[in-house]
Amino acid sequence: MRSIRQIGFGQGVLLLLLLFNLLPIYFMISNSVKSPIEFAASTLTFPQVFQWGNYATAWEKINLSLYNSTLIIGISVIAIVGLSAMSAYAFSKLRFPLQNTLFMVVFGLLLIPGFLTLIPLYLQIKKLGLTDNYLALILPYIAGGQAFTIFVLKTFFDQLPGEIFEAARIDGAGNVRIFGSVVLPLSIPICTTVAIMNITSLWNDYLLPSLLLNRTHQTVTMALVSFETSTGNYGLSDYGGMMAAYLIASVPLLLLFTFLMRNFVEGISSGSIKM
């Protein structure tokens, strides 16, 4: 009887936590179809008249930035995972001079706060003439994502049985074939996990894009912030359109998690990442 009560109490706590986490989503959805006057009257109730035009306004303001973010982050994450997988394989399964020293250098990069490199990075990008260009974000993103991804993938590669690699070498496979035909297929879940982590982090980045990009190349976070300064009807801030823009901007990540959740969970449970 006591265990049943404990289970019921635990489920009740989980239900409360679920409702608490769903509250911001409800707030965003309900207010995305309100006029500024209805938003000012109450932020917790659904409107009497649904303002679907808020979504058209929001899409008009952020559609280009959604394309920019998708392009920049897509290229960046593919390069991050690809280059990091090759580097992690080299650190894990190959032997070369200063191997441990170089890996400790990579690990040490994780200890450096990103904001400390903002000014040198900005000056370097400006000197190269890459400001107001997609490469102004793609190159720093690729470089910045290497350390964490290499560390996670190396930890996973270290756990792979050595017999697999010995059997592949007996069959005459070299390192390139082993990496492409053996390691990568086994690494799909963990690669998906680190890819999602990088996508989420880069999608929400505002500081670096605001320093390096102009309005034409702005990312979705820049568009959302600029939306906050705009005004709608009656001289009030267009909070309904703003919430609609937030909802539209969250759809790509929701779809990503929906279709890749299984691989994400497998990667988390593989032991390479401790949550």
C-alpha cells in the first residue's frame, strides 16, 4: 500500500512538472492569436476573436531569417560532425606523436568561455573581409563546435570493441574504409545526438550574429529581437505577431526532435554523454 502511494505521489509530481513546462507553450499559442488590446487585457485567456493575420505578419518578417539560419546552421553542423568524427577516430584508434598532448589541448578548449574570444574573433573576421557574409558565422561555428563534439565522439569510439577493427583489418580494410564502413554506421545515434545539441545551441545564438551580420543576412534570433522593437496597431507593441513569430521559429526544432528523438535517446543512453 505504501509503495502504491509513493508511486502515486511521484506521478503527481511528474504531472505538475509537465504542466509547469507546458505553461510557456500555452502562453505562446494563446497570445499568438490576440490583438494588442486583448493581450493587454489578459495574457492567460484565449481571445474572443482569433487574429490569424498575426501569423502572416510574423512570417513576412522572419521568413528570410529562417532561410538564413537553416543554411548557416545546416552547413556548420554537417561540417562539425564530419570533421569531429574523423578527428575523434584518429585520437581513439590511431597512434601518432603527441597524441595525448593534442587531445588535452582540445579538451582545454572546452574550459575557455566563448565570450572571451568575441573581440579577437570579430577583428579577425573583419580583417578577412567576411563581415555581412554567411561565412562570418559558418567558419566560427565550425571551429567552435569541434572541441565538445570531438570529446564526445572519442568517448564513444573508445567503447567500440577492438575485435571489430581487428576483423576489418584482417579482411584488408584500411583506416578510411574502417571509418566509413564500420565506425560511421555504428555511430549514427551518437552523431545525431551531438548534431541536435549543436543545432539547438546555434539556432538560439544571438550575440555572434548580431556582431557579424547585417539585416540582409540576419538569423532568426536577430529577426525576433528586431520584432520586439516594432509596433502594431493602436501604437502598441505587436505582441500577438511576436508570439506567432516565436511559434514559427520553434517549429524547425520541434520537427527535428520529433523525427530524430529515437536516435537522440540512443545516443544519450550510449554512455558517451552524461546528462
